[in-house]
Amino acid sequence: MLHELHEKIVHLLASPTLFYLGFSIWLTNSFLESTYAWIFVPASVSKALRYVALGLVVLWSLCRSKSRLRVVPIYMAIAAAIYLCTRSTKFVKYSFVLLIPLGRLAGQEGLRSRSAWISLIGSSILVCSAANAESVALLDLGVLFLASQDVEFRSLASLALVLTSAFVAIVLVGASLGVLGNYILDPGVSGRMRYYLGFSYALYPARYLFLITCLVMYLERGKPSPVEVVALVIANTFVYKLVDARLAFYCAMMVLLVGCIVGRLRANLLDKKAVRVILIAAIPALAVIAVASAIVYDPDVEWMARLNAGGILGNRMSLANAALKSMGVPPLGQKVQFVGNALSATDEVSGAYNYVDSIYVQILVVYGPLVWLIIAGLQTMALKTALDNRDAVLAVILLTVAGQGIIDDAMLTINYNTFVLLGASAAAQIVDIVGKDHGPLKVLHGANGDANQVRLKGAQDAQGTWQQFEYE
């Protein structure tokens, strides 16, 4: 009787519902942290919500891998060894993310699982970089990234769309009614009148609208209804006029326009080798361009100075250049104090502006070159998987987000970019193919956006793609 009850409890904890619950709590907490009102809430409340959410996600991952409590003494031994070697608790604190790959090694995948070992190595690099940088954001990303390998992304995207849309609507209405503070940035600071619309920074509502646009286009497979198109255009334009966030608005309109076009065309173009090579190389090329432009920037060169000061760049090249010169590039992360235009509890920005907006430069300065390579590689894998599945709409979204990253830092923030989690399932599939792991079923996304659970079988053809599948 007790054994049956125990099995039922474990089965319940291993169901995706627990992951979605943890993800929903984490996402809601992240939403709240971006609002004006949350500035005045004690940090302990937000921290408690984060750990509850991440705890549920890790518990689900351990139950799903069937490692259960066997991994706990292993993790405790590793945590103790880390403390003895470093004499610091911060590395132990950030080693929380190691529970997921350790659970897979101790569970049904076993020690022969190459994907689990690679996840453990990658997680170890992440722990070192996050601990040195004292970045809980990277810890959160690591936990959700690793756990999301085993969930169906379309369901995750649907949940993110519902929560994000509801949250943005509530905050905008609250700001319009005067319930939530609507800070106005002095035009003398940025040269533009910018309303914060209930958020702690003017860019946040525009980023959420861009994400909503991407999620709608992805879920509708590039064929949104006329009502959805009109609603997205009106919402993005309304927010753009008030917050003057040009980049997010342009990106949203690009995804909407190009997504609608490619969603109604045949994906035969994606079968051409030259096109695929160019598109796959785009993400690492964008990352290199962002860093190279920051390195070579010279204010004494007239065209560089004009490019830096004009348009949507707004001195971003000079700020990135200054950060690289003054802070350098650490091998495994460093603590950096960036100051932007986000509000503090005194309704003021918190110091002299030195914020680096380019996510590629920011990763390099804060987390180091190894994390930079891992992130660029995983996003490239996600794009390659989209092209393999002939999902042109998803490819447009991923390329637009990657392009946005040259002068914006939202790419790694899950509540602004749910699609960053796609790199996890793409990486797991590629590792499983190369390593010939035949463990848990992986979720592959077809050209029509549907997900099928398959167990990979067979050999690679001449083009290097897997053609034989055993459907469960």
C-alpha cells in the first residue's frame, strides 16, 4: 500500500505540470521585478519566490530522471569539496544548477550518457562564471535551460504568451488609471520624452510586446488572423509612441511582416545548401561583429563617431569600447556594476551611465569567453534545428532576436525571450545523435510546428541528417 502511494506521488511529481508550475512562478516573479511598484517590495520576497520556483523545477527534473534522492549525497559531497577548495560559500550557492545533470547521471540515463556529461561540464563552467560575477540571472537561466530539454516547447510558448499578455495588459491599465506609477524620463537625459508605463524602465513594455509578437507568430505558424495582426500593430505602435523604444518596435514589425510572408510560402528555399550555410553562420557572425566593432571603435575616426552617436546606436559603441578597456575580459566571470536608466526606490537612476547594451559584449565582459562561446553555439544549434525542420517562421524569429542582440541585452532574459530555451532541446538532440545516446525520448519540432516524441534510430545519410525515426 505504501509502495503504491509512493509510486503515485513520484509519478505525479514527474508530470510536466510541476515544471509548468515552477516556470509560471518564476515568470510571474520576473514580471513583477520589472514593474515600478516592485521596487518597494523587500528583496527577500522576490528571492523566496525565485527559490520556490527553481526548487519545483529541479524536483521535477530529478523525479523525471528517476534519480530521486540518490543524487542528494552526491551533490552534498561535491558542494563540500567546492567549499573546501574555495573557502567560499558563493560557489556552493551557485552549484545548485548541478543537481539537474547529476540527477540524469544518477538516474535512468546512467553514466554512459554523453549528453548528461556534457551538460555537467557546461553547468560547471556556468557555476564558476555566475559565482564570480555574482549573477543569479545566469543561475536561473541554467536551471530552466537544462530542465526545459524535457518539455514540449510549444506548450511552454503557449503558457508564456498567456502569462505575458495578461501581465502587460494589467500593468498598462494600472498605469493608465494612475494605480501604478508612470515615471517620465526627463528629455534632457536622453533627448527623448519616454514614459515608463508602470515599469521600472521605458524599454520593458516594448520588449514584452516584441516577445508577444514573436510568440503569436510562432504559435500561429506565420498565419495569424487579421484581428491578431491589427491588434499587434496597434499595441506595438501605441507603446512605441510613448516609450520611444525604436529597436524593439522595428524588430516586432519585421517579425510580423517577414513572418507572414514566409509563413505563406513553401520552405523549399531552406533546402538549398548555400542558403542554409549563410543563415546558420549568421548568429556567430553577428556575435563577432558586435565584439569587433566595440574593439576597433575609435572616436577620432569621423565616420565611427557619427555612426556611434546617430540612429538607434545612441553611443552604444563607445560604451562597449570603454567597458572592454576598463573592465577587460575575465576567463570565468567577474563582478561588474553597470548603471543604466532603470529606476531605484527614490525614483532616480542610480549613478553615471555606463551600461553596455550589446548582449554579446556584455556576456564577454561579465561572464567570459567560454560562456560567450556556449551561448553563441546553443543559439546557432537552435537555428540549425529550425532550418532542419523547415520552420521558416522560427528561423526569422531567432535571426531577428540575434540581430537585436548587437545593441540590446534582452536575448538571455527568459521573460523577454522565451526562445532562448530552444537551444537546450536542440543541443540535446545533436549530442544524442553524435554520442549515439538512446535514452529518454526527445521532442523534435516538425515543419508544421507540431512536436513528435521520437527515439532516434538508424544512420546518417550523405547530407548528415537523420532520416529514420521510430515513433512511440
